[in-house]
Amino acid sequence: MFLTALVVFSLFAGTVAFSGSAAAAANVSVEQAVEYSGSGGGEGTVELALNDSVTNGLDGNDELELYLDGTEVSDSLFDGVTQDGTNGRVEIALTRDVTPNRNLTVKLTDFAGGTLTATDIDVTSRTFTPGSGEQWNTDVYQGELIAIEDPDAGLDTDVHIDEKDGALLFEGSYIDNSQVFVFDTADLEPGQSYEAASGSDTAEFDVKNLRLDVEIDDANVTDKDSIVAEVTAVWGGLPAEATLLDNDDNEIDSIVKDLDGSEPVGFDFGSRSTDGSPYTVRITDNETGITNTSEEISVNESQEGEASLAENVVSEERGDVASITYSLSNTEDGYIVIGDKSEDNYAISGQITDDDGDGEVTVQFNSYLAGVPNSGNSSIAASDVLSAAGDDEISDVSESGAFKRSNLTVETLDATSYTMTVTAGTSRSSSPDSVGTLQLKERSTERMQSWVAPQDADLTATDIDIYDRIGTNLTQSDDIAAGDIVVHRITASGVEGPIEYRQDVKGAQDATAAFLQTAGDNGTFSLQIDRTNTGANAESAPLQLNSSNLAVVQDPDNNTYFIAVELANADYQSGTPVHDDSADEITSEFSVTDETGLTDGGDSIEDSYEITERDATLDTDGNIVAVQAAAEQSVSGTTTVAPGSEIKVQLKSDSDANPFMTQSTATVTPNKTFTASVGISDYATGTNFTASVLDVNGEQFGVSEDGQIVTVATTNDSNLSAGSDGTNPEIATEEPTRQATAERTEESTAVSTDSTTDRATEAATTVVSPVEPTEAGTTPASGPGFTMAGALIALVAAVLLTARCDP
């Protein structure tokens, strides 16, 4: 395998070394023609290795012509003759180094008794002079054509390429009358280091991957679409040439641009005919000569484009934003018009472009802004009134007609019907492809409701729809606990346009910031939240609203806005926080002011609710919270906090000898109750504890209650099934007391039986045994519910009952 590799490399490199063609002059021919940077000087050098020496050598410009890409450049490129050919070698100095992407030709006239021409000269990108002390660890990109120069080279001088660890990859020799060996690095591995050796001298270089790539923006286009290539490489700032080739590899067009090391660079060849299809784009890095070719691009005849309205009738209220969708077929462009300047005194138009290729373009018409740009007010542009949604575009937007508004306080467009038209292409037509109607209706301020959410709820989180929260952690209520989030659900049209204006034009980062901008003093909207139970001779106390305590979730399609206020972060204007020890009576009012063109005198809606104390009450049985020494014991209660709140029930032992503290989470239900499941099977019966409720922030609230772990009720009926923990779930325990009594109580219950059956086994006795704690706080040992005396008494009672009832 090693010998085979050497043979392959030798053949390949030999082909490169002798590339280039030449026409012989008399009996003299060019065996190798190469352009390189001679002796590392940086300027270009051309070497022509001849098959024989000549008598009369090359002596000047009159006998020499230089061509780049077919154009003679002798005057600008020729710098002098260094070797005249009398020793079999011609060396020509150039004024600059030629880049590998150029085609270099040298023509010698009146030379060796005739004309000698070298075409397709090997133009190398880097020159190594082994042993010169230069160019150590030089970076070479895979695919570069490099020159290995040795001024002392002869026929017996070996050339070889070695891996850094010494493994031989290639060996060869210089041809006669040449000091330069040409090597193609295409088969070397990126990320590896190599040595180029000439004789015993070496030069090191590292191979890297240029990652020159060319991607076609759309490989299936029409003869009216542009062919666009996107080119990337790992380095930038240097020029590359993109060449468009037809199906016969003829060069149709070329573009030169500087590449960018971080972003793709586009090469746009415009539209092309179907005759040369399929086309390809070849990209060449000028500095290295490395090339890459794109996939094939098919060009088909374009069909006539069509445009239509997805909905022929679109309805919206004044001040809102109308979404209008257009469908495009066999074209990505359309021209749209909304309104008619002769009939409606207002029209707005623009060219839409389907950039994402889905066949649709949706535009947003903000009726709240219409007419302001038409008056010459530069604070709002026509493109703010009519814009494209998503990745699509709209351009050349303009308003026309007599309807003009000097500012936003002037009345908006009338509520009426406006014609909508669309035409395929980029220009307006008197015969549009499709016609529809925009119905602009009167706006209204309809209603406001109070809702409540837990104080730790994030209503603006996008992973949960606001409507999915209803019944979970968003509940309609007019009783709001201090610290929770009160949500004002407002239904009003004409609100969307001002909010979108603040976001799209004024730079508000979200709907909350936009609402705060519009809801200030003398703004478009006004939201006033007042405490009204301030006492006699006192004005109401407004709540201060700001970005730290207010959030807005909008549903403009349904003219609904959820405005949430975090009461835990809210103060009244006087600086007094929201009360937590008494009820605050609140009246909230949402207004559309007369500082807008949406209403003449303003309109408003109101809602009232109370802010009450955060409280929780535990359910007790005889003034005590009783649980059994078992798993999943329920502790329940009621609270004033918002449904969906996660609170905790804490049981903390009062005994130093049997200490414990457990916390179990409970979720507040829509009727504001809660139940926590507590596991205390590991703790002793008779232990007293304190039961408390912890708020969502971990702090205790409400009143703590005394509690006790009580014994399990038992029965003398062995046929009754027991629960999984040994208890009978159908038999209730006796009402527990805070201190267990020393004497056991008994209750005998006679059960009605059929007279034909044995009544003795039908009598049952239930015994409840709260156990008195010992001094150490532990429970004394006891039997399974019956003592011996109790069993005898029960047996006698059964016998007497049987004798009495038998005939």
C-alpha cells in the first residue's frame, strides 16, 4: 500500500509539474512553465524550463509579451529578464505576484529562431525555499498549488513531502533546467503538519481547510427570477470570483466580491433564459486558487402570476389593526391598494413580496395612524400605517387623498367600507386581479371584570395561554386577598392600534410598556384604581401603577385585555401600602380619553371589588386538629387567597421526647378551600402538635390550631374488613380531646336483626381509646381493642339477648 501511494503521488505530481502548453520555436520547447514568488521576495517570477539551451538569449521587452486572461499586460506586468535561456532556463521578473485565479500566457518572439508561447501556466499560491530559514510552520489551505524552489536544484536533486513524524508521502525530482517543483496539496489532510524537502533541506507547513462553500438560494427558478449564490469561507476580506456556467460549461458571467469570514456573501446573476439550463456557479478564491462548484440550477419558463385576497371581506373596529392576507401564485410580488382617494378621500398602497415562499403575505393596517403621514407629519411614516407581518416585505408604501390628520388627536378614519385590490407584479393596475372590502366599524368600550391570580403567578409566560389559566390559577372574583394579583379583564375595541403604535414606532419593548405609555395622564387610555373607603372628608386614594407592579396580556382578536396588578408591589399614591389587616374597597375605571381621535368626549367602564386580609382557617373537630398515626391523613381548611395558590400545612410536635415537623403542599380550590395530605405513620399516638398554614412565600398566616395524633377506632366484629393500615374506614373515632382521659369509655349499640337469625353475633361494641401519654411522652402498650373483662361482658350480653328474643 505504501509503494502504491508513492506511485500515485508521483504520477499526480508529475502531471502537475509538467502542465502548461507551449508552441516550439525551431527545435526548442518549454518543458515546464510556472509562476511563483522567487526566493520569497513577494513579487512574481515566471520560469520557463526549456528542453535545450539557446544561442541567442532573451534580451528585452521587444521579444516578450505577457497576457492575463487573454489581455496583454506587458507594459504593467513585465519587470525584467533574469535568465535569458542560454543555460536552458528563462526567468522573467514581474512587477507583482499573479494570483492563481488568473490565466497567464507568455509569448516569446524572435527567440531561438522562431516564436515560443507558453499558455495555461501553473500559477502557484505559495513558494517554499527549503533550508532558507523562512516560511516555517506556514499555513497552507488544502487544494493550494505550491512551489518548492531550490536555486541549486539539478536532475539528481530529490523532492519529497513528509508527514511531521517523518512518514514519506511523496517523492520526485526536478526536471532538467528547472529550479521549481510544483505540488498540488489537494490530497493532504487538513489539521496535519508536513515538511517539504529539497535534498537535505526542509520547510514546514500546516494544512487547513478553507471551507469554501457555495449554496444556491433557490435551485428551481423561472426565467424572471434571479440566480443567487451564497458563498462562505473561514477567512474574509480577500476577493473571490463567482462564475456562472451554462450546461456546456461556458462562462456566462462572473462577479468578484470580497468574502466575509463570518457571514455569507451573495452573488446575484439576475434572471437567465431557459436555453442554458441547468446552470452552475463556480466560486474561486483568488488568493489560493481553490474552487468549488454549486449544485445545478434549473430555469423554467415563468407562468403568468396571480394574486387574490384570502378573505374578500375583512372587518375591524376604528383604531384597531386590520390583518389582511393576500395569496400569490406563480409570483412573489403583488401590488395592493386599500381605499379609494376619489370615493373615500383616502387610499394607501404598496408592493408586497412573499419572501418566505409560502404563497401568502399578510399586511397589518393600523387604522389609528391612518392619515397622519399624508399631512406631512414625519413622526409617523406610511410604512407604520401599513406593514408586512412575519418574514415578508412591503415597500413603496404611500398614502393619498384629501383625508389628512395633523396629529393623532384628530379624528381617525370614518367607520365605513373601503375597497381592497391586489394585482400580481410590481405595479398598480386599473384591472386588478382581485377586489374585496375592508369594513371599518365603530369602536366601543364594553365591560370590565375583576379576576384574581396567586401572587407568584407569571401571567405573561408564553408557554401557557391566558385562557388556559382560567379555572386553574385565574378566577373571576370581587374578593381579592392583599398580596395577590388582581386582574382587570377589559373588553374594548380601538385599543390595539395605539398599543401597536407604541411598540412598533415608539419602541416600547412589550404590551405592558406600551400600555403604560398610553395610560398616563392625558394619554390615549386611563386606568384609575381608587380606594374609596377612606372615611369622611377625604378623597379617594389612587393606586400607583408602574412597570414593577403591572403586566398586560392582550388578545386583540377578541378586543380583550388582561391588566394584572401585583398588590404585593403596589402602594397608594400617599405611599400607604395595600392593607393586610382590613378591607379596602376599590373602584377601578378604564377610560378612552378625548385626547384621541377615537371618541369625541371619552367613554369609560367601572368595576368594584374588595381587597381583604390574607387569612387561613384550619378545620377542627372539637377545637382540635386530629390525625391518625398513618399515611395520607387529610388536613383541610379555608382561606382568602387566590384559587390556584400553593400553600403549605405544617404540623410541628409539642413534645421534646417525640419531636417532628412536617410540611405538605395544598392547592387552593375555586371555592377557596384546601386539603393537605400529611403522612405521620412514623410518629407516636397521643403526641400533641401545633398545626399552621404557610403562605406561598413560606411565612405563616392565619390562626394556628392545637392538634393530636389519635388512636385508630376498632370493632369486635371480626368479619368487618380493615383498611390497608389496619383501621376500619367505616367506623368513626370518638371526638378527641386535647388531653387523653385515663378511663376508657364504652358504648354498646344493639343492632336490629331478623328474628329467624342468630342475634348474638349481630351485636357490636365500638371502643375509642385516646391514650394518656406517659411521662416520657410515649404511648403505653394496649391490646387490639378489647380487654378480657370487656370481652366477657360482651359475651354475657349476647347470650341474654338471644334468650330474650327466641320464642
